Amino acid sequence: MMNDELSSSRKRPAKRSSLITHHSSPITFRWPVRVYYEDTDLGGVVYYANYLKFLERARTEWLRALGVEQTALAAEHRVIFVVRSIALEYLKPAAFNDELVVTVELEDLGTVQILLRQRISRGTVEVVTARVRIACINTATFKPVRIPGSLSGLLRRQAANGKIGNRT
């Protein structure tokens, strides 16, 4: 397929009128990842910093599964999420061609911060565990601000459904 044909066959997502478009409410969100050669180091295992990329992609897809597009969040509410802190435990190596699953679980929800627990597994073997604190900040000032009410309400409903929350 030619580049022109390829680009014209790609469909752009429909423009959304609100920040939250649907509510799938996964308690534990799962995102599959395949390890590519470019993800590995000279020893043939996943380079340690690449696990951060896998975790970030899963967080983005978790929000998307909840109906939250980060571009809409920035455009409509003038806020973005940034990682405030992260603690990782590297438990086992992952290697080229491994099929991994990255999970996201809401652990605690504050007015300006979200605490998430994430795991990367290969089958039943945990490879990496992480606790990630993300903060909501204003796009102009880069100062902390309240999480938009619509998103906060959605996350609170998810927490209530899964009996999650206030476990810091």
C-alpha cells in the first residue's frame, strides 16, 4: 500500500463533545505488550527504563478505556497528568518476544492526585511492580489543580464498585 493510500485509509477518531464519553469501569485494567528487539539491552533482556514506557502506555490506555482522552482533558479543562513519584521493584527479567500484560489498579484518589498500583507480568510470573502517584496540573502554570469533577466522579464510582480507595 502506498503512503498516500495508507494515510487516507486511517480514520481519525470522532471529535468528542465531552471529556468522558463512556464508562467501562474496569477494576483491574489489563494492557498486552510484546517485547521487541529494540526494547532489549546487550544481554537480551528488557532495558530497565523501557518498563517505564510500558507502564505509561497502560495508564494512557486505562484512561482511554474509561472514555477519557488526555488531549480532550488538556483542551477542555486545561489540565494534564504528570508522574509525581514512582517506585518500582524489578523482580524477574523479560526478554525479546515475551508477551507481557501490564495492569493498572486505582489505589487512592485525592483531589489533585491519583495513586495507582501497576504490575507487569509474563503469564503468572510478576516481572515488575510499581506504585505511581500522578498529579493533575494546570497546562499554563504547571501548578497542581483539582482533578476535573467529571473524571473525579468517574474514578470515585470505579473505586466504590471495586471497594478501592484510601489505602495509602
